[in-house]
Amino acid sequence: MPTAEHQGIPIHFADTGSGPPVVLGHSFLCSGEMWAPQVPALAESFRVINVDCRGHGRSGRAKGRCTLYDLVADQLVVLDHLGIERAVWA
């Protein structure tokens, strides 16, 4: 299970395919699993980075209040962990 740590919280992600990177964000009360039907098709042409937000899916729990900026920072930490400088977000 690949993870990157941010603020002491493990952030789970899946890294599938190759090509230009695409980061998938999920809605609240879901996880990256909501993208399961789309990932195989996207992975044929793109490097798909599917991140579970903190407190969702297989990522660690939020420690106190969590803002949208925290969730974006979590995803940036994953991209840094993978050495990705630019990506398209969905």
C-alpha cells in the first residue's frame, strides 16, 4: 500500500499507468474507490494518481480541523513523493 506522510498522517494513493500524470480527487465521504471504473481506461493513456484524502479510504485520520487547503497540500505531498512536478487534476 503506497503512502506518503504529511503532518504525521499517512496519505494512501495508487499510481497506475504511464504518460502525462492525472490526479483524481474524490468527493467527501467517499474514497479513491469511486474512480475504480474509470482508472483502467485512463491508465491506457495517462499516469493515474488516485489519492485517498485524509480521513477517507485507507489514509490516516485527520488530527483536528482539516481544511480544503490541507487536502490539497496532502495531494501535493504525494506528487512530490513521486517526483511529479506538473499534473492535471480531476
